[in-house]
Amino acid sequence: MKLRPLLFMAFIIVSVIPIFFLSYWEQKVSLEKEIDSLEERHLLLAKNLTGALERYAKDVEIAFRLTTDNIANKDNIKNLKDMLSGLDFRHICVLDKDGFIKSQLCVLSCPNVDKFPDKIFTELKDTRNQAEMVPGSIIFSGIIANSKGQPSIFLLRVLKGGDLALGELSPQYIVDVQKKVSFGKRGHAAIIDHTGKVIAHPLPNWMEDMFDISKLSVAKKMMAGETGVSRFYSPAMKADMVAGYNVVAKTGWGVMIPQPYSELVEQAGSLRYIAFGVALISALIAILLSWWVSGLLSHPLQKLTKSVHDFSEGKLDFRVEGNSRATPLEILELTESFNHMAEAIDKKNKDLIDISKEAMRASNAKSDFLSSMSHELRTPMNGILGFAQFMKYNPKVPLLEGQKTAVDNIITAGGHLLELIDQVLELNQIEVGQLSLNITHTPVRYVIDESLNMIEKNAETAQVKIIDLTVHDELPTVWSDGTRLRQVLLNLLSNAIKYNRENGTVTVSCKKCNDEMFQIIVEDTGLGIAKDKQEDLFKPFERLGREAGYIEGTGIGLTVSKEIIELLGGEIGVRSIENKGSVFWINIPLNAFDANSKRNLKIKEDSSAEDHNDRDDVASRTILYIEDNPMNVKLVEMLIGEKENMNLITAYSAEIGIDLAKKEQPHLILMDINLPGMSGLEALKVLQGLDETRHIPIIAISAAAMKADVEKAAKAGFKDYITKPIDVPKFMQTIERSLQ
């Protein structure tokens, strides 16, 4: 062979072969690095998308908790439906343990049934079990079809009292977020629930059918709570895929950002071929281009990551800004979506704070008003009922028959007015969770007999016959508050008489419902209740007979009864046929019920019976009465004046009363709380601090009858607390007991 061809071949071998192997090695190494870089970006994008969904889930959870906590007063919360609609809630319901709907708030749709569909209720069994394990917590279900076949996510929460709050959520927001993530030729986002079912996916039929991809390796990893990058075969794309994946906290939703592996190879390989063609210059251009492209992707995503972190730390006013025009459209849309979501959450958070403050102000204003109303009404009532009782029980000046009737009418009317005041205050105590109960083993026979004895006179006056079918029955002992149970039964009996016909009947019967509940039934032959009015019976201030104007009352007796029975762990209901009569029933637990169902009740310990024995044979005692109201002073002077063994001295201010107490050393001090200048509570503290007076028992007398007022006085150190208007016999018994 000639030298020229040989050298030519040698130069070819020496130059071309090394260049070939060098370019092959460069291509392989560069390809691996580029794929690793793209995988990291996929993972970063998955984490950012996860952060956005976590904020959405948190916002949904807050709105659901607010709604279920205030479901009874949902109409008082402004813009509640708009807020829930913005979060894609279809409806929120409160169910009893059997799945019957007790109350609901319709947003985008409504169940329109009395009982929640059994099929869905069964599918939610595992989610319900999780919610029951931690009452009060909010549990997200997987994606399931609702009664209309629509994909839905349900939120469940066990309320105090055992009811189940259930909210149906449309996955539209999740689908919208998924649609905004698209890159490359077939790069996309996919979101599944904790069981591996598809929530959002590029294939519409996969979303509609809630396709189960739990057998895919990447789905198994997300279901196990893992995060990272994975390679797998996609049946949807029919290609090997590379995906960054992450899991949304609390909900268990899996978020993955997959892209065909061939696209990654193509993206990486194109830059390497350029480097092979133009050697060092092309390599430099490729490096610069790679740096620029990676910056376009990573810089906005890093800003989004920081924004999500700051947002999760409570900086709700933080927004992502400063992206360049060269930033990819997908990143710009994701940034815009994040800012839009941040603004919406910030606004809703402020709205929720304003709503909460407004509700608190309204509740406080109502309580203050009721307390003031009670005090202002009880003060004049003290004079009316006190003097009327004095006239009735004064043996020295007996009344004529007509006068006695008039005084009885005054006492009856005054007592009725006082009962109306107490009912309004009692309803407020129930609403704020301050009603005290004395839960113990209570004989049903005792409650029924005592109630019938107390209502017998009313029945005779109204010419209504009472039939007791339980008289020969052996009635059990229930786990309840005997006083409150009697209050409810008296209210039902009173209504049965009040709304009955002349010569009508009221029948009382009982039966055992099951091993846990006992039922007391009150049936009347009255006018009955129209079907369209029965659902309003237990609402406050709803009174039957008001159109004719012949029925007295506040319209809250049944409301209070319902609240008390539910607090006692029971139920109350009605069956009625217009013009034929009504049947009211109450179910009471036979055994002690779960403490978790008692909500915020303060259960008092059993107290020993009070000694009501009258004693007039004690030595003469001095009583100091500190009161600024002349009428009240006059009443007590007349009552004490009837007792030969008692001597009353009075003072119209706390300052004068303290001086008299030190000088006269009375055996007992009666003191008004609301005194001019120094209050009764302040005077009590002074008297307790003096050696001369600290041994003297002091009884508070006040028109402030709210539970908080009584507790405050007891905590301060008063021996007893008498509310105005006073009950004369009980008033005198309290004084005599204190003197003994």
C-alpha cells in the first residue's frame, strides 16, 4: 500500500476513532446527568403541587369544622354557602347513628332524602370507624361515587353527642389543578386517593370510572406514604415513564408528575448530538443552554417551594412575583394558580375571623341582655310576689274569701311570669353549655307519680281527665336527672291539658324500647297538630294557638325539653293527627351512657336532702338586712316582724351596714349584691377580713339569677344565695336554718 493512503487511514483511525469513543462516552455521561436533573425537577414539581393541595385540604377542613360546629345556627354565618361553594362542597349533613339526616346544608346539590343512602353509608364504613376512634377529628374518605354516580370525596366527623357530620366534596378543584400541569409532549400530573383510585388524570374515562391503579409500583409507593422518583410502565400512555411523586398529608392523596422516558432521552440526547457535531464550541453552547434552561425551570419552582413553605408558616399575604417572560407557560400558570389560591385562602381566613368575632359578640350581647333583663324584672317581682305571699300567709290578718282569691291570682300570675323568665334564661344556659345536671339512678315511678300529683289541679280546672296506665306496672330505674326529667314530663302533661278539649283525656303509658332505652308516652285527645307545623314544634318561640290568642307561654317549653332530653342521652318526638289528638314520647337511657356524649355538661354530685324543719323555739336573734330598695326592706321587715324570736336592723348602703355589723354583732346578715357605692361582694370581703364580723354567716339576696352570678357569690363566700322574687316559706326556712 502506498504511504499516502496508509497515513490517511492512520489519521482517520487516530482522529476519528478517539473522537467516536469520546463522543459516545460524553453522550452516555451527559444523558445520565440530564435524566437525573429532569427527575429532580419532576420531584420538585410534585412537592409543590402537593403543597398546594395540602393548603386546599386544610381550607376545606377549616370550613367543614366551622360549619359543623355551627350547623344549628348556619343562617347566622354570613357568606357561608358562598365560601363552601368556592371550595366545591356539594352539601354538609348531620346524621344520627342509623344514617338518618337530622340537619343539612345544601351548597351545590342536596340529598333530598330522609336517610343517607345505605350503599354509600356502607362504603364509608372504614372512614366512619376512623372518625369514631378520634371523636371531633376530621377524616377524608377515598374517591367514591355518590348517589348520582358522580366521583366524590367525603369528609366525616363525629360530633359531641354521637351524631355524624358528613360533607360531600366535588373533586373539581383537584381536577382543575391537575389540568394546569402539562409539559413536553406527554408530560402531565396524576392524582390518586389513598386506595390507589384515580381522582384526576389526563384520560377523562379514568376519572369518571375512578380507575384503580393500585397495582402500579409507583402507586404502591404513594399508598405507603413514600416520596421520590420512580420508573414504571404506564398502561394509559403505553410507555415507560419516569415520575416524581409525593403524598398529601392528612388526606393520603398521591401526586405524581410522570413523563415518558423516551422524551427524557430525546431531551437529553439532542443537546449531546449538538456537542458531538461542533466539538468544544458546541459543548460550551450546550452547557450554557442547559444552565439557562434549568434556570427557567428550577428558579420559579424554587420560588414556589419557598412560597408554599412561607404560606404553611402562616404568612398568608405572601405572593410569588418576578417571573420573566421566558418562563415556560406551565410554570406561569402554576404560579398564577398559587397566587389565586393564596388570595382566596387569605380572604376566606379573614372572613372566618370576622364571622367568629361577630358570632362571639352576638352571643355575649345576648347573655348580657338576658342577665340584665332577669335582674330588672325580678326586682319589682320581688315586691309583688313578696307582699302577696305575706298577705296570704299572715295569720294575724286573715283575708276574706274574695281577697284570698285575688291574692292567689296575683301569686299565680306572678309565678307564671317568673316561669317565663326562667325558661328564657334556661334556654340560654343550654345554648352556651352551662346547664348543670345531677345524673343518677332515677326511679321512673317516682317521676311519674310526682308529675301527675303536681298537674292534677290544672287538669281539674280544665275539665280534662288523666289516665295513668302505668299504675300497676313495675317501672325500672333509669340513668337520668330526676328533676330535669320531671320538668320535661310536666311540660308535656301541661301542653296536653292546655291544648285538649273540654272533657278530654290525657293518657300516660310506658314501654321498654330495648335493652338500653325506656319510653314514656303522653297521649291527648286534643286538637292535634297539622303535619306542616310538626317540624316547627321544637323550634324556639313557636307557639300553637297563637293565631287565636288564647294560649299563654313563651313558645320555648318544647325547645328546652328537647335540649334537656338530648343532654340526658335520650330522644323526644311527636305523632299527631289534626282534630284527633297528639302523642308525645321521650326515650331515656336505662344505663349510664358514655361520658363523651355529655358534651360540655357540668354534672353535680348527689347532695344530701335539706332540712326543712321549722323551728320557732330558738332564742331571740338579731338579723342585719343591707338593702337600698325601700320596698324590699319593707317586705323583709314585715316578714321578720311576724317572728317573736327575731329582731331586724337595716342599712341602705354597704358602708353603713359594715359599721352596724361591727357595733351590733348580728347573728345573721342578709345583703343585696347590687348596692350603690360599695357592692355586696366588696362588702363581704371587708366583713370577712374583720375579727369582729368574720364569724357571722352572710346570705346574698339578689335579682341576678344567672348561673354565673350564683357561682360567683358562692365562690366569694356567701353562706347561701336567695334570688328575687323571694319565696316566703323557703326564705324563712333559710333564715331559720342559718340561725340554727
